[in-house]
Amino acid sequence: MTTILIADDEPQLAQDLALRLKRCWSEVDVVAIVDNGLQAVEEMRRLTPQFAFLDISMPGLSGLEVAAVATTTRIVFVTAYEEYAVAAFEASAADYLLKPVSTGRLAQCVLKLQQTSASRPDLIALLKRIEESKPSHLAWVYTGAGNTTRVLSVAEVLYFQAGDKCTEVVTAEGRHVIRTSIRELAQQLDPAQFAQIHRSTIVNLHSVERLERDVLRRGTIYLKNHPDALPVSRAFLTQFQHM
């Protein structure tokens, strides 16, 4: 059994990585999941896992500092910051994953880590198992501003609205931007929770308070506890005929 430690100060991302690794690597045992560098060092010394997946930017000690004290444990760095790649490989990392970690890239990493095993793993089989483990609909979006990357659950999103060069993500706490287009989001979001109401807008149905129609049968959606009013184009109005 291959033992793995995961250290990331984003608990949801750590749990998601653990789940995906377990489903695509039948011989893996995730022996610990921690959220800071100091605890990562303690658990690494106590459990001596074969591999540690380390976020580079963590409280206490950075992933690079944790890697510096690793002896027998091989390191895979997982980070949102591409500029750390050179430092990661200088620290003799087994591999380097850039968030958000794609299906193909995770499969390549698993393949690389398994190459010392007696039987060479099948990359296509790995990809298939990871695809089967993926949630059927988009669960998280990654927004960035400067050197900060924020992870948002789609359940928090009130609506998505297309801008000139990006898509605005509106939550109760504020506004963020992503590069994913409205067209792509419409294909990835759960249709039971999200509905496109305009060529530039997708709304979270759980955030809708009411739909009003004027004398010309134009629709406007009003949100719960939020001042924005969203126009509904006629092409999408029929899906609300029972409201």
C-alpha cells in the first residue's frame, strides 16, 4: 500500500484531492490530511509516508520549508502560483501540480509516482477512473486578484454575468471575476440549481425571490436579500412559466 500525506490550508481542496487520488490509485492510503506546515512536519516524521502532496503557501511553514526537512518522503507540490515551479524542482520535488489540478495532469502525476512499481500503470485507465470520480457538475470556481486566488463554492454564487473579457461572479459578500465563459458555465453547472436567463446571465435558482412580468411580457428576476434585479430575455422566459 502506498502511503500519502496531504497538506493544504484549503480543507475542501485537500479533501477533493484525497478523494480523487483514492479513486484513481487503488493501492493508495491517505494517512493524514493537515492544514499547516508545522503539522505536516510532525505527521511526516510520525507516519513516514512515501509521498506528501504539499501546498507551497501554508501557515506556519511553507511547503518548501516542509520539503527541506523531508528525508524518505518524496514531495509533490500543489499550488496556485506558477512562479514557484523552479523553486519546487530545485527542492527535488517528485512532481509539481498547478491549481486547479486538471484530470489529465493528475493522471500524469500518478503515473509518474507509480513508475517504480512492478507493473507499469495504464494512463488511459487512470484517466478513465479519475473521470468517473469527478462530480457530474461544477462544484467550485477559482477567482483571482493580484497574488490571491480564492476558491468559491458554486452554492455561494447568486448569479454569473458575462463582461467584456471575463465573467463576473456575484455572491452575497461581493463580486469576483473568472475567465470561464457563460457558454462554458451553462454546460458545467447543475441545471437543477442554475438557469440561464439571458445570453449573458446565469442565475442560482435558490437565490431567486420572485419573477415579475410587465405588460409587454418582459421578465425581471429579483433576488433574496440582494438589490440586483436581473432581466430575463424572452428566449429564456418560458422556463419560468409556472412561477
